[in-house]
Amino acid sequence: MKTVAIKNIGEYIINRDDFHTVPRTIENYGNNRRIKENASSMFTRTHHENVDSGASLYIVYSYGYHFPIVMYDYTCERWYMNMDKNSPSTNKHRTLIQQSFAKHYMSAIASDTEEMSGIDNHGSTAHWVMHKAS
């Protein structure tokens, strides 16, 4: 996986390339105590539904798997952008992604963490919709 600067994430996302940003010390407040850890503020994961179907989701996370910020579903050829309010740094990430999308005349469906996590957990938009309908 390639290490990239935050300012360059747009091109990697547009091309659906795997990357992570330069690791840095991040303060995490878990169990009412402050923990300092080295982590990347953004990273990608390609989710495979199964070996035969190939990649079904390309997901970019901001500060952990709990916050997918942008996602591409190969099965329906759609981009999703998480519009939930978050930290100033995550909002900066979203702005950089939106600027890159605009530069390439691309669009994304406005979504939220719950919807994107559901798609992620079920492997595709279609499987998530079928799960919600049942």
C-alpha cells in the first residue's frame, strides 16, 4: 500500500488505488483515558464479496473503520460520500475529495455512516438493500 500526503489523496481515490496517509501520532480517548498511537488519518480497503465475483467495494476511511468517508460499489458502479458532521480534520478530508470529484466531473450519492457501514458489512448495495427489506 502506497503512503501519500493528504493533499494528494484525490487522485488516488479517483483511480481507486490503495493508499494510506503518512502515519502520525493521534490522540485517542478510549475508556476515559488518553492514548497516543501512530496511525494514518486516512486509508483504503478493497472489500471482496467472494473470490469468484472479485472486488465489490473500494472504501476510504477517515481515522478508523468506524468512519467510511467515501465508497465505490463496483456492482452498481456508484460512489457514496459520507456527509455526517465530524471533526475539522475529517471535514478537510471530505473537502479534498469533493474538490477532486468536481475537477473530474464526478458525483457521489450523499450518504451517512449508518448506510455506508451497512453496505460495507453486507458487501454491496444490493445485499444491504435486500437485508433492509427482509
